Amino acid sequence: MTETPDIDVLVAGAGPTGSALACDLLRRGLRVRVVNKAPHAFEGSRAKGIQPRTQEVLEDFGVLHEAQAEGGPYPLAGLHLGPVTAPWKMQQRNKPTPDVPYPNILLLPQHRTDAILHRLLERLGLTIEYGVALEGFEQDADGVTATLSTGELVRSKYLVGADGGASAVRVATGLGFVGDTDESDKTLIIDCTIDGLSRDRWHMWPKASAGACPLPHSDQFQVMIRLKPGDTPNLDHAALADRFHALTGLKLRDITWTSVFRPNVRLVEHYRLGRVFLAGDAAHVHTPAGAQGLNTGVQDAYNLGWKLGQALAGAPDSLLDSYEAERLPIAANVLGKSNELYQSLSNHRVAGLKRGDEERQLSLSYRGGPLAPADAPATRTLHVGDRAPDAPCTAPGTSRLFDLLRGPHFTLLAFGPEATKALPKLTWPAKGAELRRYAVREGRRARHAAGHVEGGIDGGYITDATGQLAGTYGVDSDALILIRPDGYVGGIITSDWASSFATAAKVFVPR
């Protein structure tokens, strides 16, 4: 087939993963369509924990303030042990630091996360096509032809399946979905109001295998009841109220959403098949423990979006191969961790309630992968492939590095006089994502000229008045730090500026 593709990327699924991907692609100026089998947006609270790393993604998209306004902190747990209610801290409350501005999980019902991303899509000019399913596709060397339930044939350069655990895209690829589904292990989830229950605790009744988490800025709770093997619940609202009363002695009412959840643990064997990609639950499904599923899916999208943009501009196809190489090991590790936590809960061990640094996803690294060789130069604190931390710095309109990183571009920081001298001489193609270059000057009197081109330094000068930027990045002498559009270190260069930079950049840029 040789006809010209109608669009650049067709995304199947308008949940958090598909919506995040579409947002990232649209801000790169790409032609995108999003189809969603369901007739309307998701209405339940299901995945309600936004981890710190995902909050940084939302900040890059410019919508974190909306998430913070509609969400709230996780409350202490309240363990109901007979007549006694014992407080329990599920996770450490951390204070923001210069390098980690959002250290704590944000409690935000999934339907609000979806709505925030959908409003962003609308502002970017895209309308989600609800009630439209992908029924099949064929691909060739030039693109993908997808058949929609409307009878329309859509020709795109790439297809991304972000259509959930029962993904039609994944099924059509024939790729294996390896793992376990325990049909006897089910959890009932209810969004409702509960009379007489305080909203300052995530209430848990261990003997009844039940819990009720207050949802922020509402009078609702998310109720979860672990079902016994063979138990098929009556989803009639009155029957659900009777069941909850029998377990806890409390009355629930005004049910708005119910679901019976099976804790699958599955991972697709490949994230890519030619011009077709899988992301989010279409590629990996988790237990609910640890609030990892939604977050891992959004970060799949964040990893894939810029790579698709660069490939469409002419970057080597190997860049798209790196999506699986970087994200599949992350998902495998997350699956193991969430399953470990879930098994602790299954055995009524309090340890299963604890949450730590690993779940925050800030320490995830692509170190040792195809874009981050293990033998690449490193600083005292960072390796290629690590998350690029925030840090104080001064430039017109901002006092932090993350403000300069925000957007679909690459960023290059030059520390020291020799690196600064080399900065404007480094070549970068006009196609694809732009490169913004900043020379880091020490001291309060350092000049900064952000906002216009000066001496070939298009980003300008930023001031590291306190030395915290250099300290956080572990730089003691001249160095160039290349930061990818998804906020990970893409290169560390300490000598042979032009040739070393060209070597580091060649895997990312159009040819």
C-alpha cells in the first residue's frame, strides 16, 4: 500500500495513558486521532494515586495545578480492630526539596485525572471520538491501515494501543500476554457516600477485608471489599448497602460507580510490532497495591511520545526500539513490587500497607539501556539515563530548572568556561524537537540573557547563585549535560566537545 497516511498517529484508548500520549504528540505539532470504544469518559475513582514522578509529567504538560486543586494528600490509615480504631501511617510524608518538588503521592480519582487531560486535549484542538472501536488493522512498510467500528479506514504512520487490559490492538498483534489471572480472587469497588464515617482516615477493616478511602473535595468514599472465592456479588445498590452494613455496621448510599476487579499480573512479550506500539494496561496489568498501574502507563506515554515525534522527523528507527528496551524492564519490576505488596495484604500483613521510595518512581533509571550505555561518562551524582532533578537557578521569569525544561524540547546545560565556549558551536538539526542551550554562570552577578539569541546560545544564561544546581548535578568542572524531552539525562560530555556531543546526540536526532 502506498497511499499517503491521513494522520501521523492513531491512538486507541482515551484513558490516562492514551490521553497523555496524545497531549505530548499534539504539542509537537503532529496529526493525531484518539478513538475510544466506550461511549463516554470513564466515570469511576479506580486508579486514584498520582505518584511524584507522574506529577512532574503533569507539570511539564502545564496541568499539575489542576491536579493539585482537584486532589489532596493521602490520609492516615485507620485500622478498625473490633471496638478500637488504630491510626497507621502507610507512607512517610516528605517535605519538598530543591531537587524533588513533589515528594508525596497525590490522591486524585481517575475520572478527574482523565478529565484534566481531556480538557488539555480540547485546548490543543483534539476531540476524542467516543463510541468508536478499533476492529483490526493491517500494516506495511509505510504505515498502518486501521478499520474502525464506524466502517472507516484510517491510514496512519503509527498506531498505539492504549486500550486497556483487554486491548483490541494487542489481541490483533498476536503478541503473548504472559502472567496470571486468578479468577477466584476478586475485589468489589464502590464509589459512594457513607453515613457517620470520618473523612480524615483511610478506613480499613482487616477481618472483613474491606476499606473505605475518602475522595478529596467530595462527600464520597472509594469502598473496596475483597470477595471470597466463588462469591458473585449482587450489584444492586440496595444489596451492596446491605453487604457493607453487615461487614462494618455502617450505611452507604448514593452509589455512582461499581466494578468487580480481578488482580491480573500480566506483561506483554513485546511493546512494538513494526509500526504498532502498546502502552499502559495494554502492555502490562498490575494488582492495585502500590498505586503503580496508572503511573507506569502515563510514563510509557511520556517515553514514547517524543520518540515518535523524532522518528517522524527522520530520527533512526532504533530510537523507537528503545521504547521497549527502556520501558519493559520498568514494568516487569513494577509488576513484581505491586504483586509483593498485594500478597502481603492477602495474608493480612500490615507490611502490605507500607509505601516507600520505590513506589514514588523517582529513582527509576534507564541506565545501561540502548540510549544510556553503562560506560558513558558520569558526574558525582548522575549517570546517563537517570532522572534529571530540579534545582534552584535564576533566569528571567523563573527560579528553578524545571521551568526551563518544560516543553517538548531537548535541553543542554553548559557548566564551566570551556563548555560554555563550545556551546554555540555544537550542531543540531532544524527538524524534530529543538535544542535549548543554557550556559550556567556562577555567582549573583552572572549575566543571563534568556529569551533571545546571544552569541549562539539560544536559551541564554542562567545563574547558579548558590551552587545548588552544580551540586545537585554533581558537576565539579567543565561539562555539558544533555536532557531528553522526558526529563532524563541523555548525555554527559566532559571533553572533545563537538565530537562527543555529536556521538551522544546521534541516536536522538533526524538524519
